[in-house]
Amino acid sequence: MARRVFISFRFSDGEKYKTKLCELFDGETKVINCSENEDRSGMSEETIQKYLYSKLKTTSVTIIIITPQAINHKKDMWGRYDDWMYDEIRYSLEDRENNRCNGIVAVYTPEAKEMLMKETLHTCDVCKQESTVSTIFDVDNLFRKNMMNVKKAYKTNPCEGIYDSDKDSYCSLVEWEEFKKEL
């Protein structure tokens, strides 16, 4: 069964990645690309909301392209979110009438990696095993707020503060090259 996908990205530095994904999806029978190229600059907030709801309503997965410009959401002078990407992610996560929440995959670009995480060697106090762990920085983006958020009773790894990236997050964080290989 094909997945209907919406791609959320920051136009300023993510358009080339979105274009590349669309090219990859065009040759893929398991993906139906529902992304948009609509210029929303002249639309009212209400029109944009209806437009995005109708677009996202047909999808089951939202791919967020994390570039340096997309790491933190933009805010207005009063500290309120003023960001298309924020709205697209929020609408993807909302459980609305005649719609369910989308699955979320955050794909980070090579340029964004150092702004997102660092890798260190860690020895667990509980199980005494040594492993390489990625520490993901606390950035102001909704994808981050939906990572490593599983309830303790459902957590895969019993060690405090260590999460399984494939099983303990609502939103998966995937490196760009790895994501492309999986298509």
C-alpha cells in the first residue's frame, strides 16, 4: 500500500532537498507525494489553515527536512510562533475531525548535524555496557518535542536517559543519506 507524504521544509535552505526527495519519490511506487508548491504569501491565516488542513488530511506521513534555517521556529516580536513550518508540523500532529495524526520523520541535512547533536561514549550505571550515544540538543522545533517522549513503562532501554531511536520516539530523526538509501 502506498503512503501519502507531505514534506515540510524551510524554503530558504531546504528547497533543494525537497526537490531531490520529490525526484526520488517520483520513481517510487510506495510513495504518493502530496507536498505543495503553492505560494501562500498572499493568503489570510484562515485560508492557509484550511488549505493546509485539506492538504494534510490526505496524508499519513509528514517528512520534516531539518536544515540550519529550520532548526528553530521563527517567532514574531511578541514571542508567538510565526512560522509556516511550525503550522505544518502542528497540523500534522493534531487529531482533528475526519483526520488522524500523521507519522513524523525528521530528516536532517549534513549542514544541520552539528547544530542538532553530538556523539559521545557512554557507560551505563545500570547495565555497565559502553555504547556510543547521540545527545540531541533541545532546539525550539516541534519535531524535537516529539522525540524521546515515550512513557517509562513502554521504554525499550531500561537505562535512565537512554532511548532507542527507533522505538522510543513519536518522531524519528534520520540522517539525509540514510533516509535516501531506504527509499
